[in-house]
Amino acid sequence: MKIVIVGITELSKYVTEVLKEEGHSIVIVDKDAAACRTFSSETDVLAVQGDATEPKVLEQAGIEKADAIVALTRKDDTNMMAALLGKELGAKKAVARMNVVDYDEAVLKKLGLDAVLHPEAAAAGSIAAMVTSEKSEGPAFIERGSVEVIEVEASEENGLAGKKVKEIEHPAGSVVVLLKGMDGTKIPGPETEISLGMNVTIIAKQEFAARFRKK
């Protein structure tokens, strides 16, 4: 897949590394010319200098042939604008990092965003999975050293249904990242109750994740 990443940050550097390991083609876009030169020399990735909210800059990055655009700057408005513009110019999938997590999923979908990322709640491995996955339904296991990202349906058998988030996070060595149910997708708090049938995305140690494969 060809992926255009907007913003040179520590997060984008790690996501680039993960995606390159999986064989994807990456182009990075950033306003800072010096940062672009350094990033390109260190990662052997094509860096395009310019404002990613301008069509001509994204076109220079080859957005019309991109499978995804992932906006990972530190500014929510820039990420939203760049991701939506990239989708309009031809990218098949638009993903934006947002520091404010209180969003209306229906509105974002209507605008054209395919996923919103909250880095403090999701590891870079899960970001790479969201970008490259052909489908978002069903179980997904992405190994990153001793940690995995899991998407599983809550049931009585796997011990998730009917429990509060805080009741499964410790001492199991896991973090619940997202809950998806009839009322949409949300980032849960410790008191959030997981209902039967909800899709639960979890970052977990391998020994904890292994038990879900057996269900």
C-alpha cells in the first residue's frame, strides 16, 4: 500500500518504521524543510516539504494514488483539514490524530474521516493496523514485541460482557482503547460498562491476549 503521512513527529517516525517493516510505501509531508531532509536521510523515505492543507502539496506527494492519508501533526485542525483534503483528492482512507477525543462519530463519517486516533490511548501498532486493514470488523491480532492489539466481541465466554473497564484492565496487563456498540464508537473511562456484543479494542500483553484466541 502507498501511505501519505502528514507531520514529522516522534509518533509519525515510529508509525513509519512499523509500516515500512510491513512492506508499505511511505511519503511524509511537513512544512519544515530541515526536518524533511533529516527524516528522509534517516528513514530512506521520500519527504515532501510544504503545507499539507494545500492541494498542490498533497498532489506532489502522489495523493491521487494513495491508499491512505494519515495526519499526525500536533494540531487537530491541521490534521482534520489535511486528512479530509487528501480523501477528496483521491486517497482511499483518511485517518486523523485528534487530541480532543469528544467527537461525534456520525459527523466525522459524514465529513469523510475513516478513523480518529488518540495517541495517548493507542499504540503505534494499532495505528498501523487501522491504516492498512481492509476491514474493521472481527478479531484482529497485531504482534508488536510482547504486546498485541485485539478487537473482539464482548461475550460471557471471554469474560468481557457486563464488566466495567477497570475490572478487566488490572491485573491482567491490558488497556481498553475503544468500545463500539449500537450507539457508536467511544473511548471508555474506568467506570464504563461493556455490554454484550460490543466490539472491544484492547492493547494487551501476549499472555493475556492468548486466551481470547481460544474462545
